[in-house]
Amino acid sequence: MSLLQILTIIGTITFAITGALKARTHRMDVFGGAVLAFVTAYGGGTIRDLLLGKQPVNWVNDFLALYFVVGSAVFVFLFKMNHVFFKRLIYITDAVGLGVFTIAGIQVAFSLGATPIYAVIMGVITATFGGLLADILCSVQPSILRRGELYATSCLIGGICFVALKKYQLANTAETVICVLLIIVIRIVATRRQIKLPAI
């Protein structure tokens, strides 16, 4: 199994759990949880593949996709937790998913012939647009547009660093781990320290 496949599986599971947790906060049933889990886990990658002309898109004919989504939804709805732990879990799984899917999205874009700039853009789309679609379905302001989140910004910084490190020809595993952790740290620190971009 390649590193890209491992990253994709980790990102899919963490984002599926994030989507199911969002459904639980909005008091949806198990079906609603499965829908949000699927949209959060596969929405960004689907949009990326459509923009890059990849056919079929990443989840078509992939039975693991259904297992991850349904399993995550059932797990979240059966697992009992208090409110504080619940919010922290969403926060952590979302940060991990952002880091993993940004780098995975960039690698997929490179494999399809994208230039470095557009590969970074595709990485950001992969990581953020699933959550954006899920937030829209929940009728809340998407995190990507919320001031003070540094949601897409953390992905952009990590993605640029990943492309830059490739020029130094570090081992692929090393540059991947460094940039995934960088995105997670920026996301968590920015939120806790309330670091914000200037208001328009």
C-alpha cells in the first residue's frame, strides 16, 4: 500500500467521523449522519477530480468508501460522550483531516499533471470543500468563510511548504509528515490563540 493510499484512508476516516459528529450536533438521524459523513469525506476530492478531468471520481466503485462512511456514522451515534469531549473530538478530527487531505490532494493533482500552483489549490479544495458542503447542508456559515478559523489558510501554508520541500528532494515520507503536522499545528494554534486574518 502506497503512502498516498494510507493518507487517503486516514483522511477519509477522520472526515467521515467529523461529518457524523456534525450531524449529531444538529440532532440528525443515522441516515443524516451517513449523508454528512459521506459529503465531508468525499466532497472535496470529488470536486478536485471533476476539475482535473479524472474519471471516474475517487469514490466510484470503491466499496471501502461505503464501509468507512457507514461505519463512522454508526460508531458516532452509538458512542456516548459528554459535550466538552464531543466538541474537542470534532476539532481534532477536523484538523487531522485538513492536514492529511491537503497533502493527498496535492499528490493526486501532481499525478494528473497539474502545475505546482494549481496542485496547491487542488489540495486546499480537497481538504476544505467537503466541510463547506456539509456546513451548507447544516445551514451554518462554512468554516472556510468564518473569520478567525484560518481554515483554508492553514492548508495553503502547508501545501506551499510541501511543494517547496519537494525541490530539496527530501524523502517523500519526511516531507509529507512535516507538512501534515504543520497544517494541524497552525489550525490548532490559530484557533486557540485566536489568530485572525485582517477583516475586509
